[in-house]
Amino acid sequence: MKKWIALLTAMIIAISMAACGGSEKEKSGNQPESEVKEEVKEEKPAEKKPEDSQGEKTKEEKPEEKLTEEEKPTAETPEEYEAAKEAFKAKSKEDFTAEYLTNGPMTKEKMLEYKALQRYEDFNPDNYTLMTTNSKYTRVGIDVQKAGDEAGIELTDLDYVKAFIDSPYPQLKVTALGYAKDMMGGPNKEYFRPVFEKMMAEETEVHVLAAMARPCMNNCSDPAVAEFILKLAKHEDPVVRAAATIAATGTDKDVPGLKDTLLAMLADPEQNVRGAAAKAAANFGDPAVIPQLGDILMKDEEAAIHGQAAEGLARFCYDYPIYKNTNADAYKFLMDYLKKTPRTQSVPEWTVISLLSKKGTPEKMAEWKTKATYFDENELANTLIEIIKDKEAAELSRRTAIQAAAVHATDEQFESIKPLITGEMTLESAYESELNRRQKK
């Protein structure tokens, strides 16, 4: 019996050690410690294979290569684009390395190649903007920029535009258009206008079309540009329609059809389009739009665009820092919104409050108040204090209300805030900062 128990015990130990990966330990454990050390000592690193050495040599030579236009495949369809992007990324792992970009003299071409790689790799597929500022390419970028500075290389907006505007990759076109926002006029128009006119006729990619709206700003007096903007405003994609509203924030207020098209967008089925239109609508100076903006502001389900609607209303009634416009109806909408209860984490939206957190010089305010007889600074300060006191409101909204109260409240009103926020460290800190600022004036 003892023999069977011993045998069974040995089997259990063996199985347990195998399951834990302990066979090697068992092997070494059965040897004297000196023998184990000796075996470790005698181990030699694996010799590099000839092909490994050749591979290293190739890698050292590789950095001096550049991707040629032939190696950058074009993309006509989304499927082809994805395939081309993956091919580029695979190629970039070999060619676009820190060693390549920083080895040897820095050139303008290398710096542009780095920018291209950054846009290829770190892009948001929703809008082709960079998703991160801490990628390996951002870190390489520090070395690239340093080498460029040392070489006295300064890239201009035109350099970026010329390098990227004809790319088959949307994110590079979007990048180029960001640098081209002011190129429809000025010294670069002879180059850019023909390029842009070709794009107006041929471009179909949604995010590129959206990016094309900004260069049109202040240039809608050109019939071709005006026609293009009106076309964007009626595009099937809401990203493009929302972008088209930027043209209305410029100086082209009298372009036929632009105002009516923009005002119609206040009823667009997509919320982001309604918000963009609300922000731009006040630029036309037509008070007929005020009820529509007020309607957006007073609907809780439109909370995401309350700030944009309020910005339009503020242009009519508060108009910081110009203080030219006055409108009692627009101001009433703003005050009704700030007084609205019950308050929530979404209402009032902090950006609405921030519109009232600054004011002009005493002289300018005094002159404006002679026309803006509806403006009651005491009422505004008390309303802001009510928001600060209401713990159902979002902390950011309450903190912004402290900043606005510091601008409009009397000393007595502002001092009354302190006991309302006792124990709320973030708000107490904001209060102390604003108190110090008031005392320094």
C-alpha cells in the first residue's frame, strides 16, 4: 500500500509541475547549483545569419530613399483608398524613420514628407484631423523641426499647399486647404485660384468639400465662388452643409441667395447644421431671425447648439466688444434662458454664460447703455448668482457664472457668493481668483 501511495504522490507532483511549466525548473533543480551556473555561463549568443547582416546593411542604406510619385498609389474609390493607405503605411515603416528624416542635411522636401506621413498615420477618419499629439511621428517631429531650424529652412503656407493640394489622399488635401484659407486673394492668388477653380468643378470627397468653404469666405462676390457655396449649402451630406455657413461670416452679406439659403438652414434636419447656421445668421443683421434663434435656445433637446444660437442672439443685444447693436427681444431670450429652471447638467450651457463674462471700457458701456435701455446689470448679476447657488447646474456653468459675476456684480453681490460655495474646492478657487482680479483693478 505504501508503494502505491508513494507512486500516486509522485505522479501528482509530476503532473502539477508539467502544468505549471516547471519541467525546466525540475531539470535544473536536480542538478547542483554550480553545474547550473556553469551551463548559463557557457551559453553563447546566437550568431547573426548572413541574411540578417545584409538586412541591417539594407536598412542603413534605405533611409536615403524617398517615396516617388509612382510608389504612391492613387485611389479612386473608398476601397482603393484603404488599400493605398495600407500600402503607404507599409512602405513608410521602411522609408519614413527618424533616422531618415534627421540623418544628413535637412531639406524642405524631407520636412514636407514628414508632414505627409503624420497626416497619413495620425488621422481621424471622420474629419481627417490629427487624433493625437503624442504619437511617434509627433516625437520625431521635434527632431525634424529642430534640424529644419538649424538649416534655416522655413516652410511657407504656399509650400504646404503646393505639396499636398494635388494628393490623391483626402487628409492631405484638407491639410493644404487649411494653409490656403486666405489665398483666393493676395499675392498667391495667381497660383491658387486656377487650382481652386479646378477643384470646384471636380472635387467630390465630403471632407475636402467642407474644407473648401473657408477659402471662399470674403470671396463670394465672385459668381463662380458664390454658386459653389450655394451648392455646398444644399449638399446631401450635413458635414458639407454645415461648413458652407462659414461663407456667411465674412463680408459677402449681399450675395444673391446667400442669406435666404442660410436662414433656411436653421430648420435643417441635422442639428450640427442648424447650429452652424444659428451662429452665422446674425452676420446679416436681420432681426427677423431672432425668434428662430430664441426657439433653438429655449428647447432642451437643442442643448448641444445652445451656445451657437446664443452667440447669434448676443450679436444683436450685447455685441461685445463693438457695442453697436441693440435689441431688447434678443436680450430677453438670453435672460429667460439663464433664469430657466429646473437647471440641469446641460442647461444653462456654459458657453452661453461666457458670452456675458466680458464687458467693454466704462466709457463704451456708458454710451451703449443709453441705447440699450433694456440692459439691467443688477438683474444680470443676481441671475448669475442664482446659477452659482444651484447645485443641479453643471459645475463648469457655475464656474463660468462666477467669472461673469465678477464682471457685472457689485462688491456686495460678489461677496455674497462665497458662502454659497463653501466646501466646493473648484468653485472656491475660481472665486478667489476672480476676487484677486477685482481687487487689482
